[in-house]
Amino acid sequence: MSLLADLLSTIFDRSSKATFNTKLDDRPIAELITDLIGNRGEVRGMTLAHQILDRYNAMCKVKKRDFFSYLAADLDINPVDVRAALEAYETDPSKINYCNFMEVAEPARQELIRRLNQVPEATGSLVAMRQDLLEFARTDASLSALDLDFRHLFSSWFNRGFLVLRPINWESPAHILEKIIEYEAVHTIDSWSALRRRIQPSDRRCFAFFHPTMPDEPLIFVEVALTKGIPGSIQQILAKERDVLEEENADTAVFYSISNCQAGLAGISFGNLLIKQVVDDLSGQLLRLKTFVTLSPIPGFTQWLKVENLEDVATDERLPSLAAAYLIKAKRLDGSPLDPVARFHLGNGALVHAVHADADRSIKGQTQSRGVMANYLYDLPTNDQNHEHFSGSFVIAASSDITALAQATETIDT
């Protein structure tokens, strides 16, 4: 753990020992919120924040929706005040006018969320609160701005300076290992022995990002296989009976599973930071590692075949060509790749390196991609350039093999 993380952990540990007035304040929650926003006393503020969070956690689903509707409507900005403050600043761009504009341009609910976060361990509670909000916002557009407020604050609270990268191994605390099993989103871990095969052998690694205020909750984790050469199937990596490779003989690091753990942090990107940090750490430890590559699912491929009426021609021989065409030709309306995993890795600066048929024989793999998987190559010398080209105009970096495969198919460009 870094020095900064140690310091932060010490601070949060001290805060966790704070005591609160536990006497129930039975006023309506709107009054507690108004009191908290206007309060300047630290102890009083923490007591109010603690009671509001407790009250929220005890709410039923209907009451939670009402709570969010109140924040969205009653604690929104006042457009009249914003226009007046902006006009005053345009007339006289003084410090005081700028401060006035900043004050009225920020909705009161942002200050509420900040003050709720005074309570020790409140960050995790607020992440869970946003998870509830996202569920309601799917069918209620009036909550969208409120979600942007949460997302704005979380982007600051969960920036790279506060994240701690920790290796996960068989000696890690049991409750952390249980979280890895629970949150695995790509290739299900169905037993403790399956988890052990993924993290104990010398040619396996697992890394996770944590936040000092949520030390028992991984934010995102990646599972890595150290191999000789680039594997073409997940069966090779997850086989129960296999020869363990001595780590010093490995030349390739394969990122075969990346799982986001906190639904309430949707839209807060950690994956790019995680991969770059792990690449830096592994390349510094194992000097023979020269290749950093994924073995990734293609979750939208089967649906795309159906939409394009290509299911009948998607024979085993043609699947790789069709998959290549899908990855580099199928686009969303904004011009970005249709496939979400492709968007993620290409946005990080990787290139589409290869596709493999019969690479995932699981029910999930057959259902979402007819068993086809992809390698995205993190070629360090070209990573930044690829990222810039993709960010600017969605230019997709691909190997010559992928380009040739895509051109060989009769798939209609989409």
C-alpha cells in the first residue's frame, strides 16, 4: 500500500471512532436535510448526516423513490438566480460575483451528498444509494440530473490518487476472496477450489483496486494468466488439469477476466487505470514478459448475427471472419463500435489482434458469441497513439490478420 493510502487509512480509521448523538430526531427527513445543508458545526452535522443515512436505509422502495424525487425537484438549481448571477459576472467579473455564480449554479443536493459523506463509512452507503437511484432513473427521466450530481462527485472521490492496487492471492482475507467469487462477472467461479486454481499457482495473478473508505469492497479486479504465447481459448486457461508454468518462463500476460464490482459506480471508469497499473507492475517484476493481451468475450456477436440475418451462414468456418467484421465494422449511431468490450479495450488504446472459434464452450459463451473470443493486444509503443485516434474519431486499430478476415466476409457494413 502506498504512503498516501496509509495516511488516508489512518485518517479514516480515526474518523470511524467518532461518536454520535443517537437520540432519534423524528422530524420529516426534508427538515433534517435542510438543517444539514445549513449547519456549520462538525459534530452536529455528522449526527444529522448519520440520521439521514439511517433513515434512508430503513426506507421501502416507494419511500426511496420519493426521497430521490425530493432531491431532484426541491434541491435543484434556480434558473432565475443562475441567470442573474451570470449577468452580474458578465457585467463585473469580480471575485465576489464569480463566487455568487458558483454558489447558485451548484444544486443544493451536491452539498447534501458531500455532507452525508462526513460520516465514517458513508462513501459505501452513498455508492449503494446511487445503485438504487440508477434503478429508478431507468424509467424516470426526472432523476437524470440528480444522477449526474452523484457521478460528478464520485469522479472526484474515486480518482486514481485515492485508489489502492492490491494483489489478491490465496493468503488474502477470506471475506475478500468471497467478494471475488461473488463479483466475478465474466467466467463464473463455482467453488473455492475453482478460485484457488485462479489465484494460487505461480503462473496466475489477480489484482484489485480498493478505496480507503471501502477497504473490504473491491471496486474492480482483473485475473491474469502468465503463459508462453497467446492462448486461443478460455478452456486452456481454466483447465482443472494443466501444467503450471514457472513464472520466469512466461513471455505473455493474459487478462482474461475484468469485473466491475460496484453497480453504484457505473460510469466511473477504473478499467483503463487498472490495466495500465498491472502492466507496469508485472513488466517491472517479470522482465521476460513482452506481450500483454486479453482473452475477451464478444457479448453482442450472436445478437448481431440475428439482426443482420446471418445466422444461417455463420458456419464454424465462417465464424472468425464474421466476428472480425463485427468487431471492426458494426457501429453504434455515434460511430463507436457496437460491441461494449471492444469499446472498452479500444478506448484504452489496445488493438484487435485475433479472434478464435470454439474458444468458450460455456453456456454463456455459446449464447452470447457462438463460442468465439477475441484477443486485444496492449502494444505499449502504440497504445497512446491508438487511444488518441480512437478517442478523436473512433479509428479502430487492428492487426493485418483481423483486417483480412473482415474483408473476406460478405457481411454488410453497419
